[in-house]
Amino acid sequence: MTSLGGGGSFSLAVADVTSSGVSFSVSPSTLTLAAGESGTAVVTMNAAKGAALNHHQATLSVSSVLGLEVAHAAVYTLVK
């Protein structure tokens, strides 16, 4: 991600949406960026043995230190 504003610390979190046997996580959970600086976060999906065969999704949220959501993205996987 790239800070287009004045920079600062941002919290990253993944909220699962009904994912039977599938979970998502993000690392790191916090990025501190100067104005114009870019940083990388990795979203990982884990499917437990026997996870439901289907489409699974979650939402990656990026929030400012004030708790305001400044960006979000859909996270998707298909278990076959």
C-alpha cells in the first residue's frame, strides 16, 4: 500500500465472511508509512482439511490510528 496523504500508522485486519473451515490473516497488522512511502502486507488463506468446497471471501480493512477505515479490499478463494 502507498500513503497518498500525510502518512502515519495504519491498522490492517481481515474480517471473515462465513468461511466454514477457511480462515484469512494479514501480516503485519500495523504499517507505519511516511507521506508517499509504500509498504507491503501479506494476506494468507488457510483451508483446514475437510473445508467446505465453495467460494470463500473476506474483507481486508485498512484503518487510521483514529479508527477510521481509509481503504478496504475483497479477499477471495475457491476451495475445490
